[in-house]
Amino acid sequence: MLVDMTGPYSAFGGPGVAVAVKMAVADFGGKVLNRPIEVLTADYLNKIDIAAARAREWYDRDNIDMIIESTDSSSALMLQRLGAEKKKLTIFAGSGTSRLTNEECSPYGIQYVFDTYSLANVTGKALTKGSDDTWYFLTVDYAFGHSLEADAARAIQSKGGKVIGSVKHPAAPSDFGAYLMQAQGAKPKVIGLANAGRDLQNTLRQAAEFGLGTSGKQVLAPFYIFETDIRGVGLDRVQGAQFTTGFYWDRNQETRAWSQRFFEQHKAMPTMIQAGAYSATMHYLKSIAAAGTTTTEPVIEKMKAAPIKDFFAENGKIRVDGRMVHDMYFMQAKKPSESKGPWDLLTVKQVVPGDEAYRPLSDSVCSLVKKS
């Protein structure tokens, strides 16, 4: 496991991913093919050179079979290329860049939980299909934000909506007031927030001070938000926000049962990344047992052949491009008066089938799709 243990991705990934993966190993029985399963964990400190060095060490010295990650997009793309070089499986549980299954796809990479395309596509279409058809974007000025905005804009325009403007901000500015005033002044029906982590949390705090979102006059649509963000900012400041996720702990009896087990160890309810890491690990181990070997190619073949049906993904399948396609959920943050507990945060507004949420293969530039 290559994760962020203390930095900006640690709350929704990091230690919780470690807990989830170890839960999966324990639930599987701790052995596969009569061999003990060993789990190694490293904190890559949000530095691509450290991620590369540790991954190479694991491959070359420890002969590991698989890396599962919860990293930034740059590190994930490096892991994709390194896994292809070493012919080793990489499971992307935390990185959202859709390049992993599009222009930089690999036969050795599986993107399991979500991507920027699905988050932007579902939210953009769901809101625009209603009366929320004019948008303004507040976007972090690097590849991640640009990708979210571009994917969302295409989805909005496909439903007859209009993007009336956008403003870019650097990473970690001291104040978001000027950007929010610019967005508010354009008078859109929806303000799309294409940023993440602490930037998103600070944006939401200041937006509440401006009366954005909470007043009901404009909808806030954060594309990349987790339960841990909502808890950090406060439900009173996030109430009414609408967004997309790949998992919610309180969706049904099965998700609640697993999430309670996770909570007992982690003292927080799981994010989609943490729940997805468990599901991915379990699917991987089952595929090793089915293949009768840990050799990469037969295991990946079994992973792509077997449907995925568990508490995380009811209708899951891994496509030729490495994209695990599953239902996504369009959500709305509750009002504080509606919440019955500290983690009772969201309402499921719409279940979107995976084939509608994710980029269709007909639009893919992945070389594996062309070959198939």
C-alpha cells in the first residue's frame, strides 16, 4: 500500500486505506494458495520521487505482486508506467485522473473506485437536467482542476446547459473571497468547485460566509468531496451541496454492517476510497485463488472476467481499459436538522448505472480498446 499517512489526502485515504486492506486480508483468511499474505505499507509523503523509489524497492528487492495506492495523480501515473515496465499489477483506489484508463492506460493497471470523468459527468448532467442550467466554475489551476472542469462542461452542454464563466486559483491561496465574489457576481444557478482537500474545505467555509449554497439562491457543486471534508467543515456550512460519490456508508444494510466494522477500527466512517480498497483487495485475492497462481497476467484475466458484487459495487465489472465500472450515487448534503448523528450527512438523490457514469469505450483513446 502506497498512501499518504499524514498529508492532505490522509483523512479520506491514508490510514483508512491501510485499515481496509488489512481487513480484507483477514476476512479472506490471511492465506492464498497456502501461502501467507504479507502487507507492506509506505507513506510516500506526497513526493513522486519517494513513491518511485519505494515502488522500485518493493519490486526489485521484495518481489511484491501488487501495489494498491491512494496517491496524487502524478504519482499514480508514474506507478502506471512503472507497473507496465515491471509487468506487475497496480490497483488505483485513490487517484482520480481518468488518464489512467484513457490515454495512459496499461494492461497492468486497474482503476477501481472512481475517476474525474465520472464525478464531473454525473454531477453535471444531474443538475443540468433540472432547472440548474447555468454554471460558473471555481477551479484549482493545475491538471486535476482543469480535467474536472472540462469533463463537467461537456456533460453540462450535452444537456443543454451553459457555462457562463470560470475563475482559476493557485493551490493553497490564503483567501478565496475574491474568487467567490467573482463567481457570485456572474449570477449562475450553480457554482462548480473543481478543487479538493484543504482548498475545497476553505472554499466551502468562505462560501458559507457569503451565503452561497446555504441560502438556497445558488447550488454549490463540489466535484471532489468526501465525508471527512464535510465533517471537517461542518454540515451547517455544506448543507444543500450536491455531488457524486462511488459509495456511501449508510446506503443499505450491507454497507452499514461493513462500515460499522471499519468504524470500530478506524473511529470514522469509510470514504469511497477506503471502502473501494477493501473491495479491490478482496477481488484480487479471489482472482489469485481462481487462477491458481500469483503470476500477474492470469490474475488480471480472472479479475476482468469475474463480475463484482459486494457491499461496495453491486454491478461491477472491469473493462478492457482497466476501468472498474459500477453504479455511482448523486448525493445531497443534509440540513443539520435532518441529521440524526455525527456521520448522518447525506441523502442519495439518484443511482446512476456505471455504463452511464463512466466514459464510454466508444470515446476512449486507450490503445487496449483499439486492439480489442
